[in-house]
Amino acid sequence: MNIPLPRRSEAVRTAGAALVAVALAVSTAPAASAANAPRDSSRQVQYVDCGAASGVENGSRSRPWRTLDQVNGLDLRAGSSILLKRGSRCTGTLAPRGTGQPGRPMVIGAYGQGAKPVIDGGGNAETLLLKNTQWVEASNLEITNSGNPGRNKRGVRVQLQDYGTGTHYRLTGLDIHDILGDDTKGTEGSAGILFSVTGSTVPTKFDDVVVSGNTVRTVDREGIYFASTWNNRPVHGDYDPNGPAYLPSTRVVVRGNTLADLGGDGIVITATDGTLVEHNRLDGFQRRSAGYNAGMWPWNADNTVFQYNEVSGGETTRDGMAYDVDEGTFGTVFQYNVSHDNAGGFFLVCTATGKLANAVIRYNVSRNDHFRGIETCRGSFDDVRFHNNTIYVGEGVSQTVVNENTTEKHEIAFDNNIVVKEGSGTASFNLRSGGVTLSHNDLVNTAGTPANPGGTTADPLLTDPTGALPLGLRLRPGSPALRAGTPVPGSPDRDLYGNPVGSPPNMGAYQGPGTMEPILPTTTAGSAA
């Protein structure tokens, strides 16, 4: 966002005013304000210290820019860096003009010693805005925007509008918090991090994106969100045959981020192909939104892989589950993930008015997820495989392990899973469509259990189901689940714990031999690879 510089005062409309104005201009030239100082956009590095003493700023380290508006007014050349002083705080929107080139990215970061520099959006819609640029890297900043709570706003927005293909984006080491936005989502929604493709004239997408090692906390509504107007194909309920055709972003990686206290969703991937979401930790979502929100999920996206993530603290049953395979998705894989203590449950598989197919949910563990293990919604779907997962439902927790809330056909193959219910509460199946089939599962204390050929109801002898995750959900020697599963075509070579998958496999997520190894300190999905 470019904010115009202050205009000079109008000349006094009296006789001789022109001479007076000239004299004043000459006499005050040595003390020119920062706003009127020459701007050297040819510098390779532009330094910013919003706490520096006023003077004639030129962006050098000794005379850094003192406002974000000064930086926004520069036309940066390829390979430029914008470095904010550590320990400083700038208020407003940073929206640099410029782009990088292969091997010469535009870099936004920090210099000096001390805490990360703070960019406070001051209630503006944008805090850090990277629009119609590419080959850009932003790191080591603290980004906040609590002013004007409840208005539409974002922490970091990377936007391409009628741009074509933008390449090479890196967001790393950012501490994003208190982005107190409204309850909207999508290409113009409120979020901690939003990758947004807008416009309808030039086919546009992102390519080569890495969002890694960031913290996102106390944000309304979305944590990390990818959205595009170029999303129209007849596989989802929002399809517009006259709108921009489907053009997915590619080579997207969301890795090693920590998210907490989110009003709505955690990580949402839309209009992409081949995205990898791994080693992320989410604790606390769907806390303030009036809508339906889940932890991590794709929508209208192909070949998305979610692995080694951990999700907990989902609130409400307006979704509120850890993971979701949603409409318009094909080739989705959820593997090696941990879920626990979510009010809305473990998984949603939902087509609504669209389509989905070829989804695999395998080698995941769930403990004390309430309400439902797998929830379906209206609409039918084909070829969903839910195999080799371990679900533990403990004291005081009730769960419908598979809940079909309509009679429309939901084709789910539920194989080689372990479900254990202990203590007060219930675990049950609610099957209505005739599309869910079971085989070779170990189902302990479940009600309404359908036919389960090759299965058992014997105690699987979990190592320590109330202990550290995921180690507590391994199998002890003598477990009836050891080598009692059935081979599943296309299975990976290894399990969540790094053990090779045998033939036949174990039931459940653990594929190693029976173990009595002591439980180590708490281990999360991010460190279990």
C-alpha cells in the first residue's frame, strides 16, 4: 500500500508571496525532513530503524529509514534487501515495490542484535504485503496487528493479481501474533499467513513456495491459508462455469510451523497440486469463529500429503476435528499424524455438493478425540481407504468411530485399525449407506460393530495408552494385533515410528515387534520421523 507524501503548504496568496516562499525553501533546505529527503533506491541494502533519531535519512546503516512509508515509496532493484533493526518497532504496513530474480531474491529481514524487529499493522488491513512480486524471502520478523479488532486483516499476505506464474517465495522464522481480524476466509479473508491469487484476466498461480519454522498464534480467523480465484472446475459446490478456470499452484511446502489459539482453521490448502504439509504443531483452533473449521485440510486440491503433524485443542462440534478430506480433492494422503483432545473428533471426510476420491488415511494415531472418529457429510464419495490407524478412547470420552449422517453412499474401506474404548463413555459405529466395509480390525468395547472378517475384540496390549504420544500406542509382546492385519496395496515401506511394514502387517499404526521399552519423554509427531 503506497501512502502519498505530505504536500507542501500552499503559498500565501498575498503580494510578494512567491519571493517569501523561495526564501523559506532555501533557508530550510539543510534541515529537510525525512519525508522530503532524497530516496536512494539504488542501494542494495535498505536499512530501517523506526526508533532512530530524526535527520536526513537515506537508507544507509548510519542514516536508516524511519518509517515504513519511506520504504514503500522506493522502487527496489532486483536482489535488494530490506533490513529492520532488531529491537525496533515500526507501525503501519510494509508493502515494498520490487522483485527478485533467480539467484538474486528480494530479502526482508533483520540486522543488529536483540529481539526480532516488530512490524505492527496498527489496525490496517495488511501488515506485511508482498503483492505482484516473486523471488522474495522474508524471515526473522515479529508481526502483529491488534488494532481495530474485528476488521478484515492479515499478518502476512502474499498476493498475485492477474500476474501469471510467480516463483520462489520463502517465509521463515516469522513470529506472527494477535492478528485480530474478522470471521471471513478466502482470497480476502483474515489470516496469519495468506497466499492469495486474485483477479480473473490473466491465469495466475504460485510456484515454489516454502512456509517454514514460523509461529502463528492468537489469530482470527485462519492460521495459514492458500486461496485462489482460479479455482473453477465441476468438483465442488462453488463451481462457476463462467469464472476463472482451475489453475493450481505448485511446489508448495508448509513445514515445521507452530500454531496456537486460532479463531478458525489451522492450515488450509486450496487450488494446489502436490502440496506437502509436514511436521507442523497446532494446539487450539475453532475458538472464536461462528463458522465451521478444522485443524488441517485440503479443499479443491490434488495430491496433497499431510504427514508428521500434531493437532489438539479443537473446540466445538461445528467441525472442530483435527483433519479433513474435503470436497474437490483427489489423491489426498494423511499419514504419520497425531491427533488428541479435539472436541470435534479425529477426521472429517466430506463431499457436500462436490466430489472426492482416492483418499488414503493411514498410520495415524488418535487419543481422546471426542464425538467422532470419522464423520461424513451429505454427498457420496468413492475410494477412501482408512487403514492401520490406532484410536484410543479413554475415560470420560465418547466417540462414534464412523458416523454416517446421511444414507448417501460413502465408500470407506476400514481395515487393519485398532480401536480401544476404556472407562466411562461409549464408542460405537453409526453406518447408514452400505458403503463402509470393515476387515482385520481390533475393536475393543465398541457398540453397533458391523461385520469385521479377520478381526478381533481382544485387548491389543498397548504399551501405555495414557502416556507419551505416539510412543504410548505401540504394541507389547503377545499382542493379538501383531502380524494379524491384511496386506494393503500401495502401503508405504515404513510406519509412523520408522519400523518397516511387514507382510502381513500389524493391526494399527505400529508395525514393529512387541516392545516393553520404557516410555521416553513426550514425543510429538514432528520428532517421530
